[in-house]
Amino acid sequence: MHDLFDLRGRVAIVTGGNGGIGLGMARGLAAAGARVVVAARNQDKSRAAVAELEKLGGAGALALAVDVADEASVAALVRGTVERCGRLDVLVNNAGINIRKPAHELSLAEWHQVLETNLTSAFLCSRAAYAPMKAQGGGKIVNIGSMLSIFGAGFAPAYGASKGGIVQLTRSLASAWARDNIQVNAVLPGWIDTELTQTARRQIPGLNESVLRRTPAGRWGEIDDMAGVAVFLAGRASDFVTGTAIPVDGGYSTQG
């Protein structure tokens, strides 16, 4: 059974892996033996994340700078990973932003910024990863959606649209690439305690109480709650799982 979750010898890129949900997933991958490439803009944060991952057993972790919404930068990330690590087995498309405004206050530029960072980036990174994964006989792609892939939220129309799109992109890529032994799945985090959601709690009165009241687990998620699903979707245990969208939300999405 251990072999089903053993990631030794595998190389994983985690976009936005220097904090929040991305770091939680990177921790899980590193602890399972993967060599993790932390791909983000803030290199100081990325170097700190790499040092943390190496302490967890993620030997050879490294940081590479990337603008996930830029085609050339994404291509350079994948190329640099393969050149330095020799392969690419796992891609976690985690990088994302949110602009909390109702639709009538949202500018077109802000709409594009959220869609390009959250959704277009997943397309660009997945497309770039396809060739090396196919050449080596397979791979795993994990796209980070949200509970707003399921629900609507008046304060986040662009974010919700981007995360709904993540689920449909996941299904499309899973269908297209299954014959190449590339499994593509989505994870839908609930209310996880991160810098992003801490800002939301300051901006939205009563949010903390509402989350606790609706979540059967009775707490906010922690970033390490994302580690297990990352290992499952990156390892042999999920070889016949593709096109899924798995909530990790303490039961939040089960409530009517």
C-alpha cells in the first residue's frame, strides 16, 4: 500500500507554491518524497518555502520564477524544470487571485486579471506540461478550483467564473489526455485559513461565524489539510481517477 503513495523519484511543479494552499500541497508532496519546484513571482518567499520543504524530506526542492499568465514565462518554467530535474511528473495549478467586488463595480481590466491568473494560467501550464509528460509515459495534473466552482457569491463574480471554468477545463483535459496516461483532476478547497481568506474575513462582516456555523467539521481548514489529497492525486493510488472535482471543505458543500 505504501507504494501507492510513494512519490520518490517524481518531480512536481506547484504554481503559487510558496504560501497558502500551494505550500500545504507542496509540503505533502515533499514529505512523500517528491522533488518540488516552487513556481511563483516572490523569490524571497519561494526560497523560504524551499528551505521548509527540504526539512520535510523534499530533497532537491528548488524555486523558479514564473508569471503564470505569460506564455513564454510558463514555457521557460517547464523547460527549466525538465533541464534541471530530468523529468516532470506532477503539475499543481494553484496560482490564483481574487478581487472582491460585485459585478457592477468590477472593471474589465480586473475581470481579465482574475481570469488570466486563475484560469488561463492553468491552461498554459497544462499545455506546456503535456509534451514532457506524454514523452515519459504519463503524468498527473491537479487544478485548484474552489467551493465557488459549485456556489455563486455576489462579492466574487470573476473568481467564481474562473473557478467554475477550472472544473470544465479539468474535464476537457482529462478526456483528451487519458490515452496518454495523464490524469487530470481538480480539488475544490473550502474555507482554508490563508492570507487570502484572512483578508476576506476583514472585508466581509460575519464571515467567520457564518463559515463555522455551516461547516460540519466546525472549524476552518488549515493548509496542511490539503497535503493528503495532493499526494493521492499525484501518486499511483489515483491512476484510474481522472476528470474529478474533489471538495476538501470539512463538509461545507454538503449543506443545502
